[in-house]
Amino acid sequence: MSCCQPIFSTRAHVFQIDPATKRNWIPASKHALTVSYFYDATRNVYRIISVGGTKAIINSTITPNMTFTKTSQKFGQWADSRANTVYGLGFASEQHLSQVIWQMLVET
């Protein structure tokens, strides 16, 4: 993980796609978690990181071919080929989702 402060943090409900069906979302937690967007200067990459308790729920490196897709007013998703999964984030409002999308576009 990065040693530095996050560029941007928000709270969201974190999901991973069911590896068996590739259709259903599995919630990572019963509650919204902090999701942070970091710049890892050591590796010269951007990362999305979310920790639930002591476990990293998301530790996703943003690659040039990665696309964050807004699938509804309050939900977005992206595929992480390195982790071989699809992550989903559910937000309290459309504004929170828009902030995440904007931050990713501006920084990367």
C-alpha cells in the first residue's frame, strides 16, 4: 500500500462479482466502507484501496485500459484483471459517484 495520504476518499458499499456466476454481487460488508484513491509514487501508479477491519477489501491498481462504468445513478463498477474480479461501489448519492468518476478522470 501507499505510504502517503489519499488523493480522495469517500464512503461506499463495496461489492465483488460472484466468481461462480459472474452475475451476482457479493457485498464485502454490511456497512459502507471508506474507499480511497491513492498515488503510489514508488510504483508510479494510481490505486483504489478499501480496508474492512484489518483486511484489504480492494487493492486495485488503475491501468490505462481500465474503465470505471456508471451502471446506475448510485452504482459504478470496474474489472480488475490482476485480481481477476469485478468490483462494484454503491454510493449514498449520485453526487458521490460523480465525484469519484471526476477524480479518476482528473488524476489519471
